[in-house]
Amino acid sequence: MARHGAIHTVAADALARLAAVPPDVPATRDRGLAHCAVARLVDLGRGWPARVDTCGLEQVADHERQVLAAEVLTAVEGSEAQRGVYLQRLLRHEHARVRQAAVTGMGALDTREALAALLATLRDDEDAGVTNAALEALRAAGSRRASRLAAMVLAGDTADDGWPAAAVLAALRTALARVRAADDLEGLVTWIATARELSARELASDARPLARHANLAVRRAALELLAEAGVAPPDGEPAAPPRPLDAPSIAAAPQGRVVLDTDRGEVVIELWTDRAPTTVARFVELVRAGFYDGLTFHRVVPAFVVQGGDPRGDGYGGPGWSQRCEDHRATYDRGVVGMALAGRDTGGSQFFITHSPQPHLDARYTAFGRVTSGMDAVDRIQPGDHIRRARFEQ
């Protein structure tokens, strides 16, 4: 859409107006973020990240600008070689969120150099978020390859397509060892999905222990991979989940509300203990422990949700345990609070608040509360805003 001439003209004009801050008016982060958002539109129209590199009116950090540059390079078309060179540079950035965005961009390029960069990242970058992003990017590359192979078969072409199968398997085995050592639920689920997309049956034996993992989502995914490869699952019972809640603790889940003191004001959340007792009990436990104090809202999608509660600040962190989803009939209207997931039954500390009704979330994500006061503050939240303090009130 940003490539439409009229939209590009309006965006360029808005960029100039936002930059024209009178000397007696201090630049704010909100104005800087708006400046970068418009700069991104201009760059999407131009097909190159020229404006985002210097956007923000000195109120936006370098790594935030570089993430925008990677997003522009991911979204535009053409010039794959040039885009790859730029993204290679971003893959060496010290900030993990930049590398995550860069490796996602590499996944959009259909070149041997881009695939080599993905495999090198899986092999060498030990950051959990980057590993997850690289797995998703490799999965996309595998999907493109499947389409290409199908076209070759239809055309009667039997030539080697140049896919580096041995290097792919080696990189995936290295990544699996990393996510297993960290017991990264999102990483494990993503790894299995990638192995299935690539039809990498050679990896089934590596995934076999995951069929007895403590987390149900991991177990189910692993069993599906083993079934496709014709490999029998291991004997024995699943591992015990860490820190499970017993029935008395769930029955005694607290009734009340949580108040979030944010950079934009107070947000009061009425807890739905009767509908999601386990989720509420876990949430209140974290609140009472001070877990959320000082964390950020790392994800803001206008007219959709704000999301926070990640100690890493990039969407890949959690409290070190997971919990089962709790299904009920409540709908995601404006102001409903839900548990963020990386797959069913992978909830932890991350939560979101809806800006508007979102019926497609109903019965997919555990809803465990509703904002009764402070939606004006929620509407003003920007990426990087803090939860200064969270407290539970009976």
C-alpha cells in the first residue's frame, strides 16, 4: 500500500512536519516514534530503508531504528543481493532484537547466500529469540523449496536443486541441543514444526525424547513428527511438569483485581477467577513476587493489542514454567486480558490487553480478566513503556 504514489506523498509530507519541532518545544519519545513510523512508510514506498536509519528525532534508540530497517528490507521486493548485504550487516549487530529482525528478513530472500546466513545463525547465535526467528525463517525457506520441487517435477526437471541437506541437518541438530538445554518451549515447538516442514525424517530420532516432554504441546508435536517418520515413541510416562499447582491451590485462587502502574497511568484489571482459576493464581503469584515491576510492553499493535510481561523484553521470555490453557465462553471484547502463547498450553508470564473486539481470539487464548478502569492509558501505551509496579488488591 505504501508504494501507492498518493500515500507516499502524504507520508513524506507528514515526515517533514513531524521533524519541524520548534526550538522551544522539546522533542518527546512519542513524537520520535511517530516520526519513525512515518519514515517506515516512506521507505516502504521508496523500496529501501533510507529514512528509518536516522528517524526518531534523537528520541529512539539505534537498535529500534535498525529493527525498522530490517522490517523494510523484509517487506519490499527486488534487489535480493543488495538486501542480503544490508541484512548481513544487521546480523552482526550487538542487540538481539536487531538480529531477530535481520534473520527474519533473510528468510524472505530466495538466495543461497541467505540460506547460508540462516544456517550460520542457527549454528552460532546462542540467543533464544534469534534461534526461534532463524527456525521460522528456515521453515519459510523449506516451504519455498517444496513449491519449487513440485514445479520441477511437473516440468520433468530432475536436476539437483542445490539444497545443502547435510548443512541443514547439522544446523538443526545444533539448534535442538540449544533449545533443549534451555527447555525453551517456544523453541522446541518451532524446531519440530521446522523439521516437519522440511520433511527431515533423519531428525526423528533426535526428537524422540521430546515425545515424553513435560509440556503437552511439545509432546503432541513430537509424536506427530515421529508418526510421519514411522519412528516409535519411547516407552515410559511423560516427565513431571515443573512447579505444578495442586487442586487445593487452584480452588483457593484469589478473587480481586490487579492494578498496573504504567508510564501512561493506572490500569485496573478485574480478575476472572471463576473462569480461569489456574491462570489467575499464577498471575497473582507473579504480581505478589514483584515479577512485573519494571518490565516493558514490548509489543503494541494499534487497534489490536498491547502485550507485556516478558523479562527479556522481546517476546521470547517467561517465568521458567508453563501452564495449561483454560477454555471458557467469554469473548475477547475491548479491554479483555489474555494469556499470550507460543502454542497451546505454553502460557507463562506474558499477557495482552485488547484494544478492540477480537473474535478470532475466542477460545484460542485463555482470557482471565478485563480492564475496568484505565483503558485510556492502555490506548496511549507505546512500545517500550514500563509497568512501573503491579499490585494485587482483594
